[in-house]
Amino acid sequence: MSIRFRMARPLRLTHEEQARQGRVVRAAQAAFMNFEAVHSFLNSHHPDLRGRPLDLAVQSGAGLRAVEAQILAERGVRGTGS
């Protein structure tokens, strides 16, 4: 008898969550201009936000606004390569 494991179905985002996810990704792309910087910012724990920016932005409008404000604050630092 073999044990079969079923792959967990990925959680689906609501339309609102999808919209917030797209908006934060576009904002990060516009600010940082390179894939590595965008990926690093969105997927790493951020101490000022106390969480992972992508998760926070998807969770709520307030989270999205906080992440967008942080992107603007970091634009000069990451975007210029300084």
C-alpha cells in the first residue's frame, strides 16, 4: 500500500487582493527599475513595516498605502544605486 500525497491548492486572491498586488508590484517596478531590487523589497521582511511588503499590501488598503509610502521613501536609496 502506498501513501499518496495531494498537492495543496494555492490560495486564490480575491479581485481586490489581486488589484492591490498588481498596484504594489507596478509601484515597486517604477521606483526601483531592476528586478532584483523589486523582488528583494517586496519579498523580504521590512523592519519599518513590520512585515513582508507584498503580504501587507495584499491584505488591506491601509497596508498597500503603507507599502507605497515606504517605496517612495526608499526610491532614492535603491533606485539610484546609492
